[in-house]
Amino acid sequence: MRSLAAAALAGATIIGLATIAVAAEQPERLRGEIRSLSGNTLNVTSYDGKPIDLMLDSQTQFQSVVPARLSDIKPGDFVGVGATGPEDNLQALEVVIFPASMRGTGEGHYAWSVPAAVADADRRAAGAAPGAPPVQGTMTNGTVVGSGSSKAAPPVRGTMTNGTVSTSSGKTGGQKLAVSHNDGKQTEISVPAGAPVVRLTPAQRSELTPGAKIFALASVGNGGTATAKSIAVGKNGLMPPM
């Protein structure tokens, strides 16, 4: 019995360590405003007012987030759509158009959350108070395969859909995008009129200037040090809606 108990404990320990290892591989999503850049340390204030020291290295990638239009989306484009609502009635909070070099980034459909400050800015609503709860939802990355008109307004719960556009037709009242992703499934999202649409373009480290707003993916080491894998910088004060 003792041997069985010891074996069970050892197995549980291995499973626990494996779970921790998998969790450690998941990048942290960091959002906020740049305060300063000193050497390879980027000091950021998050939207809830917390200071973040983000380390840069030779592997850190940079993108610029620039305004775009719904009519810019063409069949075959790879997009990311942050949305809210139930799975059968997803409503876009924002649309990100990826460059060809980033096709396949985060492809799939999964849980996602957006800070209340970002969601409120995206909806052109009043800014949220520091510490406001995030908007919960999912992320879906894939390929757009169809579209149609839609006039629904965004509800409260959220998702993200990244994929490739197959057809697209901008309408005054909005548009519905059908996005396929790598698990063979397809997700439909309505894009209300006025939902922000942005495009990612290659950027340089020099764009990390005080006051710029960023969205970063970072790995966090055992000592709690966050190292940026990629940083998307809003152009001319734009808040990255991711």
C-alpha cells in the first residue's frame, strides 16, 4: 500500500509539474501606456494604474497599429476579431487585419478578456475607472469565408476571432464575417457600424515613445521578470484594441 501511495504521489507530482510547465509557456498579455525606455527596460503603466517593467531582447518583435476601414478587408485576409455575446450571436468590438507575414498568428477560437478601458474606448463610450473589471470573452483566429449585412449592437460578453477573409462587403449598417480556423470549424461574427478596425504593420523599436499605448505578449520567468515577445504600438496615440 505504501508503494502504491508513493507511486500515486509521484505521478501526481509529475502531472502537477507538467501542468505548471504548460502554464509557464502561455504568454502574458500586457496592455498600457509607455512611461519611459531605459536601455532594454520598457516602463509601462497598465490601464488599472500598475507599473510594469518589460524587458526587451534581440527576439522582441515590433508592430505598429494603424487605423483601417471595414471596406479594406478582402477575401483571403487573415484577421483577428474581438467580439462579445453568445456563440450564436457574436458581435465585434474590434477587427485587426494582420499582414501576410503574421498569417496563422493565434489561430483558433478560445477564451479572451479585454480591459474595460479598452472596451469602453472601442465602443466610443466614457473611459472606465482604473481597476474596472475586464470584458470576458473568447479569441478566434482564422480565415474569413463569407460576409453579409448586420445591424446589431455589441452586447457585454466577448470573443476574439482570428482568421482569413474569403468574402467581404462593407455595409452602412455593419457586416457579418464568417471566419474559418485551423480546427476545421467556422465562426460568424457581426461587425456593427462604428466598430474600430485597425491594421498591423512592421515597426521599429524607435516607436516605443512615452505616451504611446501598447499591447504586448510577454514570457514571465521564475523571478517574475517579464520579457516581451512582441509589442504592438498604437500610432499617433491610438489605443490597440486587442
